[in-house]
Amino acid sequence: MTSPTVSSPTAEQVTRALATVNDPEIHRPITDLGMVKNIEISPDGTVRVDVYLTVAGCPLRDTITRDVTAAVSALEGVSRVRVELDVMSEEQRKALQTQLRGGQPAPEIPFAQPTSLTRVFAVASGKGGVGKSSVTVNLAAALAASGLSVGLADVDIYGHSVPRMMGVTGRPTQVEKMIMPPSAHGVKVISIGMFKEGNSPVVWRGPMLHRALQQFMTDVYWGDLDVLLLDLPPGTGDMAISVAQLLPNAELLVVTTPQLAAAEVAERAGALATQTHQRIAGVIENMSYLLCPHCGEPTDVFGSGGGETVASALTRITGTPVSLLGQVPIDVRLRQGGDEGLPLVLSDAAAPAAQELRKIADGLSTRARGLAGRSLSISPR
């Protein structure tokens, strides 16, 4: 007596099974999100499913592979499941974003408009631990102290630290559909840390990071800013690319240390500007030297020349002059100010590190604005 032959499933049956698989972050069926690229069914019961990931290197790729395999394996007649992963094109990602917005156009970012007079500086570094956030909060406080209207967006979503370093204790207030950011030391501040409880981690991937930046720029009421500073995460990942897409006029401030190993990594972060067509405002060398508390002699704790090396390399790579804007010495009070929420430029303006940071801020505040959005007082004859 022979056992009945079990036929392979149909493509329609496989599609219905895949409709039960949700994207682990967006929480919508992958079939609805256009993530199913192709389905192939062999006579021996082998089913191959090609799936689009939203971004390359997706940290949840194993979860998607496991869930797709489990859903399709449950069908009668399936002997084996093969899952092949691909990555969405830029056009597909934009279509997905439009779909998630319910077909509504992307909200307008005021700082990205040609008429905007707000200077946007994205503070970047090649690696962590170079004091990028310390430099950012002190520049923000110094610019505000000089009389400018300043905003600071902490877009280091995974490693957000700006609220503590700026001494922000309040939370954003929602008025209608706008978010009113809290202020500290005359600076309007927004951070993902203001929207979650305790010190819990943020476990997001590319599209969510992009959306967070978009909401910081569109849903937050910044008012009429002279300067907007963005504290970027280290490296050249999703957020750096999203900043280039959403704020193409943002200029990069590259922070490094004198150590050549750190300088090489910082050079890569700055070189991203050649691909994203952004301008580099300059290089800041942090932890440049340590002043002896007794004799005042400088000691090159982390070596020397890193900042100049980065500035020279970026000048060569971009074909435009990139300056070393300043060299900030090591100062224990700089770290203490970050822990206490009182930037050094405010607590001890006479400190050498504070003086150097103020000098850098003054250079940024007096930089020529460019002609976009400005009246030239010219009329045709």
C-alpha cells in the first residue's frame, strides 16, 4: 500500500503564510510592507523566499529569517525553506516611508529650506570617547551666552548624553501637534532620553532612526534659531546619512584627538562629506594637551598633530580648505561640568579649555552666511 502523495504548496498559500510574519520593528506584515521580493517553489517541496531588508546590516535579520522559515515550514508539502535576503533601494525605502505616513507627504523641515538663515552644524567624530558631546554642549552654551538663539538636538539615539551634560531636568511639552523643547542655559534642547523612562536602552534600526531625526526637525517647535547644533553618533552610519538627506545644508564639525589612530578614524567621518556633498566647517582637536597645575607646562598625553593631520587630509580629499578651528586642552573641570550639567564655558570662563571653546564658538558665530534666502536689495532697471 503506497502513501498518498503530498503536493507542494501554491504561491498563494505561501503568500498567506508570509502575511502572518510581522516586521519585528514596524509591527506590520512583511507582505503589506513590500518586503517579499520573490517566491519560488520546487517540485520536491523546497520553498525559496527572497525578502527585502529596509537597510543593509539590519540587526534583526536573523529574527526575520527565523519567522519566515517557521511560517512557511508549517505549510503542508514543504520539505525545506530557503530565505535569501536583499536590501531595498532608495526608491523602495521612500515608498515605504510614504506608505507608513498613510500617503501623506513628508513634513517640511524649516532648516532645510533655501530661505532658512539658521546655521546648522553637525558635530561628528570617527569614534567614541573623543569628547564630541562635551565639545558640542560647551559650544552651544557659548553661542547662547554670546546672544544667539541656539538649539541643540541630541541625535546620538543609542548613546544620548546631552540632557545630563546640559543640566536639563524638564520634559518636552506637547501643544496641539507641536513639541515644545525644554531649555537650559539659554539653549533649546531635545533628546530621545526625554521620551523614555529611566536608563533603558533604545533598540532601533535604520528607518526608526531616520524617523526620530525627522520628528526632531519637524515636530519640535524650535522658533527662529540662529544656530542649530546636532550631536551625531560616532561613525558614518544611518544617522549621519539621514542628516545628509534631511539637512543637506548642514556643515560638519569633525572632532578628534591628537592621537593618530583617532585621527585616521576621524578622517573617514569627515570624508563622508564628499559622498553626501556637505561642507566641512572645520576640525576641532580635543584633549590636545595637559597643562601642569604647578608650572603650566603642556604635556602631550595623547601625542600631537592629530587635528592638523585630519584637517590636511580633508583639505586634500574635498579639494577645499578645511581649517583646524582649535585645540582644547584636557581639563578635569570639563568632565565635572558635564556630570553636573553646567558647561565649563559658563562655570569657569577663565579656564584655558573654556577660552579655547569660546574662541571656536566665536569663529562659528561670525562665519559668513552665504546668500541663500537673503535680500540683495537689487532691482531691475
